[in-house]
Amino acid sequence: MITLLTDFGTADYFVGAMKGVILSINADALLVDITHEISPQDILSGAFTLSAIYQNFPGRTIHVAVVDPGVGSERRAIVVSARDQYFVGPDNGLFSFIYEEEKDVRVFHATNEDYFRQPVSNTFHGRDIFAPLAAALSKGVHPEKLGAEIRDYIRLPNLKPNIIREGVLEASIIHIDRFGNCITNLTREHITDEMIARGVALTVNGRKITSFQLFFAEGDDASDNLFAIWGSAGFLELASFRSSAAEILGARTGERIEVLNYEF
């Protein structure tokens, strides 16, 4: 099984070309589209989306993730081995949550051009490098044959919230979904039920959010009502019932959040 996650969209030929390359190498491959609607070049959003889905797939699944503003540059092509699965894509932080969540991770710099599609385009490594690498893995090629193991792979900064001063935790928005819900990097490890009961609050772009709900339709359905809710991926989300929290907040991926009245 090979999954595909990109920021390519579906209006152009890019995704189809990747599938064609994979099937030309392994006609028995089972291809699963995760999404091709990651915002263009939004590595953080792609990293979150990958982290939200990979544990739902069985062992030996191969995930191809391409959100690659550095295509054609010196950035490396890598294969990540973790959780009895493989992850194929650019070394730009796209697999950062995998590095954080999994204990036994091995990363290989894919340099063996025998497994690339030739000639390699400087603008389409998804087709010419990542797709054939995934197909090779699906045929039983071991990652050691693709290149040397590395330890200096790229991690995105500030994946976890940090205390910036007494009583204030700094967090960030790591993804905005199609409903305008703002997924943060806050988990129940950072905000407990006891903290919520004591009156913890969140601020984004000058807006203060003090309401925590169990489901979307629980409270006031005013168009500008904002609340926090635990999402299905395990992260705290900022939402507004029947409205876009992102639009109300003027927020985007990477936006800073302050958690006030924060106590351990």
C-alpha cells in the first residue's frame, strides 16, 4: 500500500504522473490518496496531516509526502523507517511529527540514482525521485540500498509549546482545516481538565478565548463565537460553530497563541 499526500491539487497532471510511475514499476501497488489540497508550500500543515493519519494504516504501508518548496535545491531526498512503515519525501521537516512521536526511527539519504526516473526534472521530484523510490520499497528493496543512514535530518522548530514567562505558555496553529478550524500544537499533556476548570484562556491576534466545549453545537451559535475543542487528532482546536475561526481570528498556519493563567 502506498499513500500520497501533496500540495499539488488535482487540476493538473502531477498526481496522475506520480501514480503512473509507481504503477509502471509495481502494477500491484494499492494507491491511496490522503489529500492533495495542502496549502501550497505549507510544510507545517503537511507535517500535521501526515501525523494525523499514519497510525491508521497497517504495517508495511509506504507514505509518499511531497510539500517541497526546495525542489531542485540542495535539500535531500530521504526515506524514513518508523512504526513498521516507510515515509518518502524531502528532508525539509515534513516528517517532524514522526520523529517526535516514534521511538525507533531510521532516516536514509536516498542517493542511488539507479532507483530514480531518468532524466530527473529539477521541478518535479515527486514524479522522478519520490514515486520511484516508493515503488522500489513496495517491491522489497531495503532502504539501505537507496542511500546511507543519516542523523542530521531536518526538524521543524517549535513543534511543542514553550513557557515564555510565568503563567504564560506559547503555542501555535499548525493546521487550518476546510471548515476554518485552527488546529494547535496543544495536547492534553499541556492543558488538563483541572487547568480548564481554573480558568485557563487562549489569545490569538488580540482575541481571547475562554470557552471550552465538548462538541461543536454545544454552545452559542453566534457567527463570531469562538471556543476551544479537543479534535479527533488529539490536538486542541479553535473553532466557531457554522463559521470559520480562522477568518474571525485573521489567523494562518504558524500563528502564535498565548495560553494565559497557565500552571503546571
